[in-house]
Amino acid sequence: MSGHRDPHDPSNSGRTEPTLGDLDHLDSPRPNAPDGLPNLTIDPDRRRAVPGRTKRTRRRRGWLIPVLLIVVIGAAAALWFNQNHLRGMLPNTDLNDVLNRAQTALQQGHLDGNDGTSARELYEQANALEPDNDRAHQGLHQVGMAEVARADAALQAGKLDDADQALAIARELLGGGSDVDQLTQQIAKARNATGQIDTVIGQAQQAFTDGKLDGPDGAGALYQRALATDPTNAVARHGLDQVGGALAAQARKALDANDRAGAGVIIDRLAALLPNYGDLPSLRTAQTQLQQQDTGALADILKQGEDALRAGRISGAGDDTALAHFKAALAIDPDNAEAKAGLGQVAEALIVQANAALDGGDATQAKQLLDQSAVLAPKSADLLASRARLGQGAGQGASQGVVSDDEDTSTVTPVNLTPQQSAQVDRMVQQAQQAASRGDIMSPPGNCAYDLYRSALAIDGNNPAARAGLQGLSSLVSQQFQQALRDGDLVKASDLLGTLGNLSPGDAGQLQLQDRLAGAWLDKAEQQLNSGDRNGAAQALQQARKLAPNQPRLQQLTLRMQGGT
């Protein structure tokens, strides 16, 4: 082949066509080759070496086939194990649309239904289109958890049927779990409580029909018990309002009849039951007006009673005795502390006269006086000691160490006791001292200090330890009262004050203790008002009113509670 061309050749149009020379004589020496190419000489050794290079090249290229196989297998495995991911990368308009609508329904709280638009239905539809879709599975789990939250909210609102329905759906979607199990137990407990509420409301309705409005088993207390369990129970609220209306009507009736004492008791019951009852302020106003009308008359009667007591006109026929005046005062105000203390003083005066009769050897007169005193103060320690001195109560019951309150024999206590009787008296005195140290002054019956001393004196009316222990009970109770006040145990202090009134009726010092206790109740009422406990404040004010109905602070706190401040 020659690369030369003649520029003057007319056949040359500017393009030279390649030509091959004599291929048959490439390997033979051509001294004068017509193609004009130089002569080439090939070394035979080199020509033989060319095939060797071809074998090495083939050996070098032989490893490519296994490598290609490995790459192909790896790519196939990657495609197999990531098919879900790869499938998700492919456009799927229908599936994505369903999932997006399901997410929107879930966010809007449209969890379940039967119209095809709820989150549960849409996620289940997506799951049917692609059973292995992670978004659909996760979405159904989120719907289940949302149903758990809905069930809990319904339970807190007292909608047990709605809670059951939501929990059933959650159980289907989640297959159970600790949250589902816990809510199941709570709903069952709430249903049990609801059944109990229905029972209590039925009892309250029956009590209201029977006219039993207050007290532990009254309609008011039963309705309050139902509301304590379910504050939203409309039946219990309506029933409690009916009880309040009935008590208010009773109070009005008592006020119209000028029965201030009866009206006061009913109003106090109403205040304890419903401290915010709407008609309560007007009832208190009417009660105060009626009380003011009686205040002057009551003060005159109490003064007349004190004058008669100082003049020695203790009891007997006529209306000018201390006994008659104090009874008249209690007819106006049954809770009047001064009138009660006056009757106690009458009882003590009768005991003093009885002891004087015993000193004079007139046992008959002494017995009559002690009987009169027993009507006014049956638990008086001085009365019991005087009866023992008189020799009453040494009959069969006394020999057994048991004496009833109404036992009244005239057998004189034997002077000479048998060893068994002496031992029995000593044992009873010791037991009485132990009971007194425990605070068991007048209860429980039979095992309290009062009853044990009384039984000992029934056997030996002159036993000095029994007489001293019995008459020392009043001082012991007074100390316990002071301690209860310091401890803030006002209920115990109230009980002890009542015990002190039984043991030492007419003791002038009890009026001071009564005022202190009333002040403590007022302090408690004020604290409860400050903390928002209006029901507790009403009960505390009721206790204070029994002790000191004319206390100015009582009126102030009552007005404050009625005003809602």
C-alpha cells in the first residue's frame, strides 16, 4: 500500500483510497517491491514467540469469569433481600394514597368505623394491598394504642360501655399487653363499684321514703356515700337535694311553733349534711331572731335558780326552787350549759343533805335524797360513794361483783368480810386502777374503772381505796381532757368532757373547760374554711354551737361560711 498520490492526476478528486499490496509474498524477500514499501525481515525466533504470548494472555484473562459470577450472585441476593425497599422505591399511587388517608384519619381521631374512612379500615386496606408493608403494620399498632388511650379517658369519665368498646378494639389490634390487661381490671372494678352505688342509692331512696333523713343509715348519709364514689351521679345529687328540702321544711315548722331547741337541732343537721344549702342562711336568721326573744327570759330564769340554790331552796313543791328554775331554763334551751350545770349543783346539794342525814342516823331521809339526786346525776361519783356508805347494793349481785344501775336494795354492807370477799374487793380495786390508767373511765361496761369501783363498793361500802379511787376519777378525767386538747384530739376531749359532767355534775370549773373546747372547735372550723373544706367546717361549727351557742366568733364564722368565703 502506498501513501503517495499524484496531485496532477485528474482522476484524483482529493481522496486517496487505501490499497493492499501482494499479501501472498509478505514473508518472502522482495528486493524490488512494486508497492514501494521497505523490505521487512522477520526473525524466525520472534515469530515463534508470538503464540507463547497468546497463552499467557489467555491465562491472565481466565480469572474474570469466576469474578463475574460472584458479582452476579451478589447482585441477585441484594435484590432479593431488599425487595421491599426496592418495591417501596417504585411508584405505587394507590397504596400511598390509602396510607396517607389512613394517617390523616389517625391524626383526626377517626380511629374505627364501618364506612371505609377510619384509620383502622384504611390501614387494613393498605395491608391487603401489600401484606408486608411496614407503614400499614405500624399504623395499625398506633390505632390500637390510640384506642387504649380512648378507653382510659372513657373510664375516667365514668363511661364504662365506651371504655369497654374501645378496649375491645385495642385488644384486637394489639393482641393484648400490660396496658390492655390493666385497663380491663380497672373497668371491672369500676363496674363493681357502680353496682354498689346502685345498691346504696336504693337504700337511700327507701330511707327517704321511711322519713329517715339523717344519721349513719339515713338518706342523706347514704346519698353522700354514693357521691363519694361517683361525684357525677345525678340521681344521688337530686336525692341529696330532696333530703335538704325535707330538713328545711321541718326546721321551718319548728320555728313557726316557737320550738327554738327543736329548730336548732334540725338546722344543725342540715348544715352538717349540706353546708351550702341555699335556704340555710334564712333559717339561721329566723333561728337567731327567735333566740333573741328567749334570751332575756332565759337569763332571768337562770338567775332565779342560782338565787334559790344559795338560799337552800334545793327541791320540793312549788316553782321557786332551784330544781324548778333550772328545769324551766332547759325547757327553753335544752343545750344550755348553765342550766345543766345548775341541775348538777342541785344533785350535789342533795347528796350533801343525804350525807348529813346519814351522819344524823336518818337512813330513810338519806335514801330519799339520794334517789332524787340519782334522777339528775345517775353517774355521779359522790352519789355512788354515798350509796355505798348507806349500805345499798350489797345483795346477790354485789356478792358476784356485778352491780346494775337500777339495783336498789337496803341491805347494810356486812362489817366483817370473808377472806374471799376481801380478796375480791382488792382485785377489783386493782383492776379499776389499771383501767383508769388506760383511760377506760366509764367504758367499756363492766371493765371500766367506774364499774369496777362501783362493784367493789357494793361489797365493801367503806373500802377506803375504792372510795378514794372513785372520787379521784374526776381529777383524772380533767387531766386527760387537758392532754386531749393539747394533742388536738377534739373528739376525745368532747367525750371526756361528757364523762366529767357525769362524774362531777355541777362543777363550776367545767364551764371553763367547755369554753376552751368550743374555742378549739372554732379554731378547727376556721382552718378548714381556709383550706376549702366547707363540709368539715360545718361539722366543727356544729360542735362549737352545742358548747357555746352565743359565742360571737361562732356567728362570724357561720356568716363567713354561708357567704362562701
